[in-house]
Amino acid sequence: MRQIYPSHEGQLQRLNKIQGQISGVRKMIEEHRYCMDIVAQIKAVTAALKQVQMGVLETHVHHCVMEAVSSGKPDQLDAKIEELMTALTRIE
């Protein structure tokens, strides 16, 4: 049976913006712009990626974890909680 995962299409607009920001950073580097201006733009890209990450995690909780809760199967719920905790420990 094929697993159906939730859609993360809501993150695509944000990812498109990030792609543009990365192109901007590349251009800044090519143009030999001031170091701290480049660093500031990289920080903005990093923050935007963090928002995408949190959006995907939120969807995971609302869909995958809630589905495990609804299943009434403690082992499925335990597995989803373990996945979530592992993901959260990796977030910096």
C-alpha cells in the first residue's frame, strides 16, 4: 500500500523567494560586494529556510502525527513522536 503524504505546496512560494535571495547572494559575491552585506543576506536566507523547515514540521504534526493518534495504535504514535523528537533535536 502506498503511503499518502501531506502537501507542502504552501512552502513553494517561500522557496521561490529563497531561490531569488540565493541568486542575489551569488551576484553580490560576483560583484565583490562588502563582506558584511553578503553575510547579512546569507543570514536572511538561513532564516527563510528555517521558516520552511518549521512549516513542514507543522504540517507533519497536523497530518502525520494526528493520523497516528487517530489510528489508535500506540506503536504508530510512538514512532511518529520519536521521528518528531529526532527532528527537533537537529534544529539549530
